[in-house]
Amino acid sequence: MKQIYMDNAGTTQMRQEVLDEMIPYFIDKFGNPSTIYYYGREAKAALEDSREKIAQLINADPMEIFFTSGGTESNNWALRGVTAANKKKGNHIITSSIEHHAVLHTCEDLERQGFRVTYIPVDKDGLVDANHVINAITENTILVSIMHANNEIGTIQPIEEIVKLVKQKNPKILFHTDAVQTVGKIPVDVKDLGVDLLSMSGHKIYGPKGVGALYIKKGTRIAPFITGGAQERNRRAGTENIPGIVGFGKAAELAKEELKQQHDKLINLRDKLIKGILDKVPYTRLNGHPSLRLPNNVNISFEFIEGEAMLLNLDMKGICASSGSACTSGSLEPSHVLLGIGLPHEIAHGSLRLTLGRNNSEEEVDYVLEVLPNIVGRLREMSPIFEERKEP
């Protein structure tokens, strides 16, 4: 059975061009970039070339790009590094209630260490109100961390506006954004955004897993997250993952070249999928902002059924998707994001996330629109709650 992959927010299929670029650095070009002989210089050149490509994707200076093992490490480093380096100035952090767990769980850990965290609520579309952020600022605030776009519901936050207001209130407050879901999908310019730190990941843009980066604006006070050698200008120790970094660099280069073309294609597929589902299936609602959303994100709640049951039935039809419910991770609690936008537990449990990618076609969208209504109808027939709803 042919598989239709629509979980591109979870990970993407690495491009052949990326793999081709990486392979020599596993075997022939195996040097350690910290050494001065030929193989080391060769690896160092590849490292800096990749740094340049990633910097170009977000309009940063290459010396502001620091390689990590992925988005989770980048988020951890941003929060832990800033708080460690600035704790004499204050102990207060501001974030949103719908951040990725890499941010939320790190904030919870920092609270256990004595830091204070304010979690800003969002509206029904998942938007953060800039005024709520400003009103939360105290004389002890040292960091604000608001994600650029949400990984579950796709809502894009007004980061530029929020940063501007935060800096007007207190220019010394540092601002971090988790841009794992936006870099390579929509235009991201760190100078326009005005952020001090920005997290990225390789495997979300058709690159390899196990590699990411943290943009650190020049002059930002941040402590190293991993100590040891002098790699990454004494800020992130450990021999660099050259094959992964080369792959990340190539993926960034391709993403920059194809950004507009892919953006337009994904929006067309996304809108067709949203309209088709809402038209064909009753008792549904779109989660996330209707227009300020990622070009590839579809998140819809289906009343009277469980998201996990939908996933299993879609999988039997060769469709790979994910649910707004965290059931599959061993938790019976629904998504904190869906609860954060005000959905009741039972509706949050019945959510489906379809995230499109460069390999998806209109024919695949048509197939999903043919299969999904039947699955939902069949599951609802087995639901006692739906039966009660149908009774006069």
C-alpha cells in the first residue's frame, strides 16, 4: 500500500540532494575541524560554509549561528543560558501557555531552581496578545520566550510587534523565539523580528535529524550549555557533527531557493484540505488562526470521536497523520495547546493534525478527502454520545 505522509510538522523526509552532500563527510572528508592539517581544514571549511547558508536563510551574521543537536537543545540553551548569565539582574521569565514542551518543561525546571515564570494565556485562535506580555513585565524580568508559530495548530505569533513593545518597555530584556516550525516555511528575518535568540532544527526542513542551531544576536549575555572544548567559539563544546551540519546547510540553501514556490503550493493544498473537511464532515472546527497560520498546517477537531481512533483508521488506509491528543505518547491528557485555546477535554481529544510537505500532491489531498469522512462517520456510529445527539 502506498503511504501518504502528512506529518511534516513532526519530521520531514530528508532530500536526496542533502544526503548526497553529507555522504563524503562520513568517509573521505572525515576530519576534526579543530585540527590544523588538511582533513581538519577541509572539515572546518564545510562547517563555516554551512554556517553561512543557515545565516542567509534568516538574514543573520554567520558568527551569530551556533550549532546544536536540534530544536530541543537550542530551546534549552536559550532559556538556561540566559537565566544563568543574567540571574543577578532578575529572576523573572515570561512565556506563553502553548509553547512546545522543550520550553514549558525547561521553564518548570527553572521554577524549581527559584526563577519566577509567567505563562501568558492565548485567545481562541492561539494568538498571544502583546499587551498581556507588556503587562506581565516586572523590574525582575530578564527573558521573554514566545514561539514564532505553534507546532500543533499552526498559529503564527506577532513576534515583531511583541518584541518592539518589550524593548520599548525595557531594552535590556532578552527575547527568544522558537522558530523550529517557521524557518524554511515562511520568510524569517531576525533583523525584522528584532529577537535576541532564535531556535532552529534541521529535520523540519528536509535535513538530517540530530542537528539544529541557535541564533544568538551579537552582544547577548548567555552562558554555555555544554562545557568542555573551545568549539563554537567557546559557547558549545564537543566535536561538531560535520555530516549533519553539512546536511542542515544544504537543506537551508534549498529552502531559501524554493521558499516562495513551496509556500504558495502548500497554502493551496492546505486550504483545499481545510475546506474539503469542513464541507464534508459535520460537527467539526478548525483549530488555530484562519489566516495567520503556517502554510502547511491543518488541525481540525471532530466531535464525538477520539483522535487516536482516527489515526489508527487512517494508518490502515495508508495515511500518516498525528492527533491533537497526547494519547499516543502514553498520556491520557489531551493537548495543552488545545486546552489552552479553550477547547473542552472531549473535543480536544478528537483532534487531527495534518501537516503537508513538498512531496504531497493534490491527488493525495483528494484521497484524504475521500477516505476521512467515511472513517469519521464509521467511528461516530460506534459512539454512544453521537447516538444521543441524533435522538430527537
